[in-house]
Amino acid sequence: MVSKSNDNKDFHFILEVFTYLVHFRKNGFCFSRTFRSIALGQILSLCLCGTGVSSQLLSNRGVNAPAAQSFTNYFLLCFVYCIALSCKSGEQGLLAVMRKRGFHYFLLALIDVEANYMIVSAYQFTNLTSIQLLDCSTIPMVLLLSWLFLSVRYLISHIIGVCICLIGIACLIWADILDGKGTIGGNNRLVGDMLCLGGSLLYSIANVSEEFLVKQHSRVEYLGMVGLFGSLISGIQLAILEHKNLAQLDWNATTISCFILFATSMFAFYSLVTVVLEKTSALMFNLSILTADFYSLLFGLFLFKDTFHYLYFVSFVVVVTGSIIYSVRETQRRDPNEPRRVCPCLFICCCCCDCCFEEAESTEGSVEVSI
């Protein structure tokens, strides 16, 4: 009799757990989506780490050619995805896309090229710590732009996840300060800081625009068009600013290998970014790549004899935790015709509290925007 009673209790307990998990799933939680988002983010971070390591190796050899490095990436994107796009017919073909949306892609490619160039140029004027701090401004900018132009509604869990990720980056920067890395250097920090802020703003505009275009059209179309116009813009910039530097370079096997590593890493990065933006959002993408600094530090231990601080590991764990918290719940979409209200408590535009908006649809996988 006692055994039967215990069996009933166990059955009811299992049923309650199952009911809770089903309820949690219906409210937006999905283990597979969360795992996929985190895994893709770490692959992106490794690709970004490859670009950083190759750039550092080139810098150590006296090579200063950011436009040339960018050109190799855009050329690969153009070569691969423009060929794929030209194989399509009708409204999705290369000529039709250029006729309808070519100017939009040209502007986006211009923003992307100059954002890359401004961030790289900032290293000549300011120090690493300032760049790390100011580069994080991309996250709140993306959050604001997504809310304004993509009608995204963020939940409290998303805001908490973002804050935790920023705390993780603060741990990494503090570790650099304690070790004395990145605090020295820069002959004009004001110019460097302005370049970094400008690059972060352009990055945020490019990320949000990319999310919209990828979800409205296709990954192949976006990558092909940005590769085409990006290679033209960076090629012109290269011919004007860096042709003398490239002519004086010692094109040995090491230098060529570094350029190839940068190009392939950046090509993989751009290709995978579109997958992340198609499945999640621009903000999730920016949170995911915060761990790239941790991987760069690991490579730096072996390649550049950097010292390891325990706060680096703490930073990695905190950033991943924040990314998980952010991806646990799907973002939602506000009705574009519904007015944005001002939160009476904070006196700022509110994008997360339940009192402002009615129940909205999920933004994961698709975005509808009126332009």
C-alpha cells in the first residue's frame, strides 16, 4: 500500500515537471535554439579570433594595410556568392537584384567597409583598453536601432542578459588594466576614441540593416551584393591609400599566409553571420562574438607570449552565461502601427516592460518592416 502511494507521488511529480517544461517551451524557451545560438556564436568568435591573430602577425612584421586585408575578404564574397546569384533567374537573379536594390546594397557596403577601416585606424591613435570599452557601445546602439526600425520588443530577460555580457567584458578589460596591457600607447586618444565610436555606430547600422535584408530576401543575395560593392569600394581605397605600402612589402611565405588566414577567417565569419542573423537577431550576434577576445588571449599565450589572468576565464563564463540568458526567450515584435510609449517611471523610451505593449509575435526567423 505504501509502495503504491509512493508510485503515485512519483508519477504526479514527473507529470508536474513535464507540464512545467511544456509550459516553459510554449512561452518561448527552446533548448535546441539556445544551444544552436551559443554554438554558432562561438564559431563566429573563433573566426573573428583568426582575423585578429593574422592582423597581429602582420602588424608585428610592419604591415599596415587594412584596406588590402578587407579587399581580400570582399573579393572572396563577390567571387563565391555573385556566381551563385548569377545562376538564379527571374526576380532573384543578379541583374534584377542590382536593378531593384543595388543602391541600398551599395550604401550598406560603404558603411561596412568604412566601419572596418575606422576601427583598424583607431589603433594608431588610442590604446587597446579604450577601443575595447568603446567597441561595446555597439550593443546598446543595436538594441536601440532594432527597437526603432525593426519593431523589436525586448523582454526583461533580454536586458538582463545584455547587462551580464557587458559585466563579463568589464572583467576582461579590468584584467588588462591590472596586467598593464592596452593602457599604454596612442598619440592622439581623442581622435582614436572618435574613430572607434564612429566605427561602432556604423557597425550597429550595418548589423541591423543586414538582419532586415537577410530575413526579407536571402543570404546569398546579401553576401553577393555586399561582396561586389565592398570589393569595389575597398579596392579604390586600397589604390589611393595603400598602393605604396604594398609595393614595398616583402611578400614572403609568412606574409602571404597571414593574408590568406585573414581572408578565409573573415569570409567564414561573414558567411556565418548571415545564418545567425537569419535565425536570431543582430543583438544576439553582437553578444555572441564578445567571447572572441577570450579566444584571442588563448592564442596570444602561445604565439605572442602573453600572460594569463584568472579574470579572463571569469569573463568568458560570464559572457556565455549572459548569452544563454538572452537566448532563453525569443524576442517579440511590436505592431508597427502601435505608438511607442514613454515609461513614466524612468522617463525614457521603454522597449521591454509589459505595460507598454500587448502580446506580440516572435521576431526569431522573420521581421516585417515598412520602409
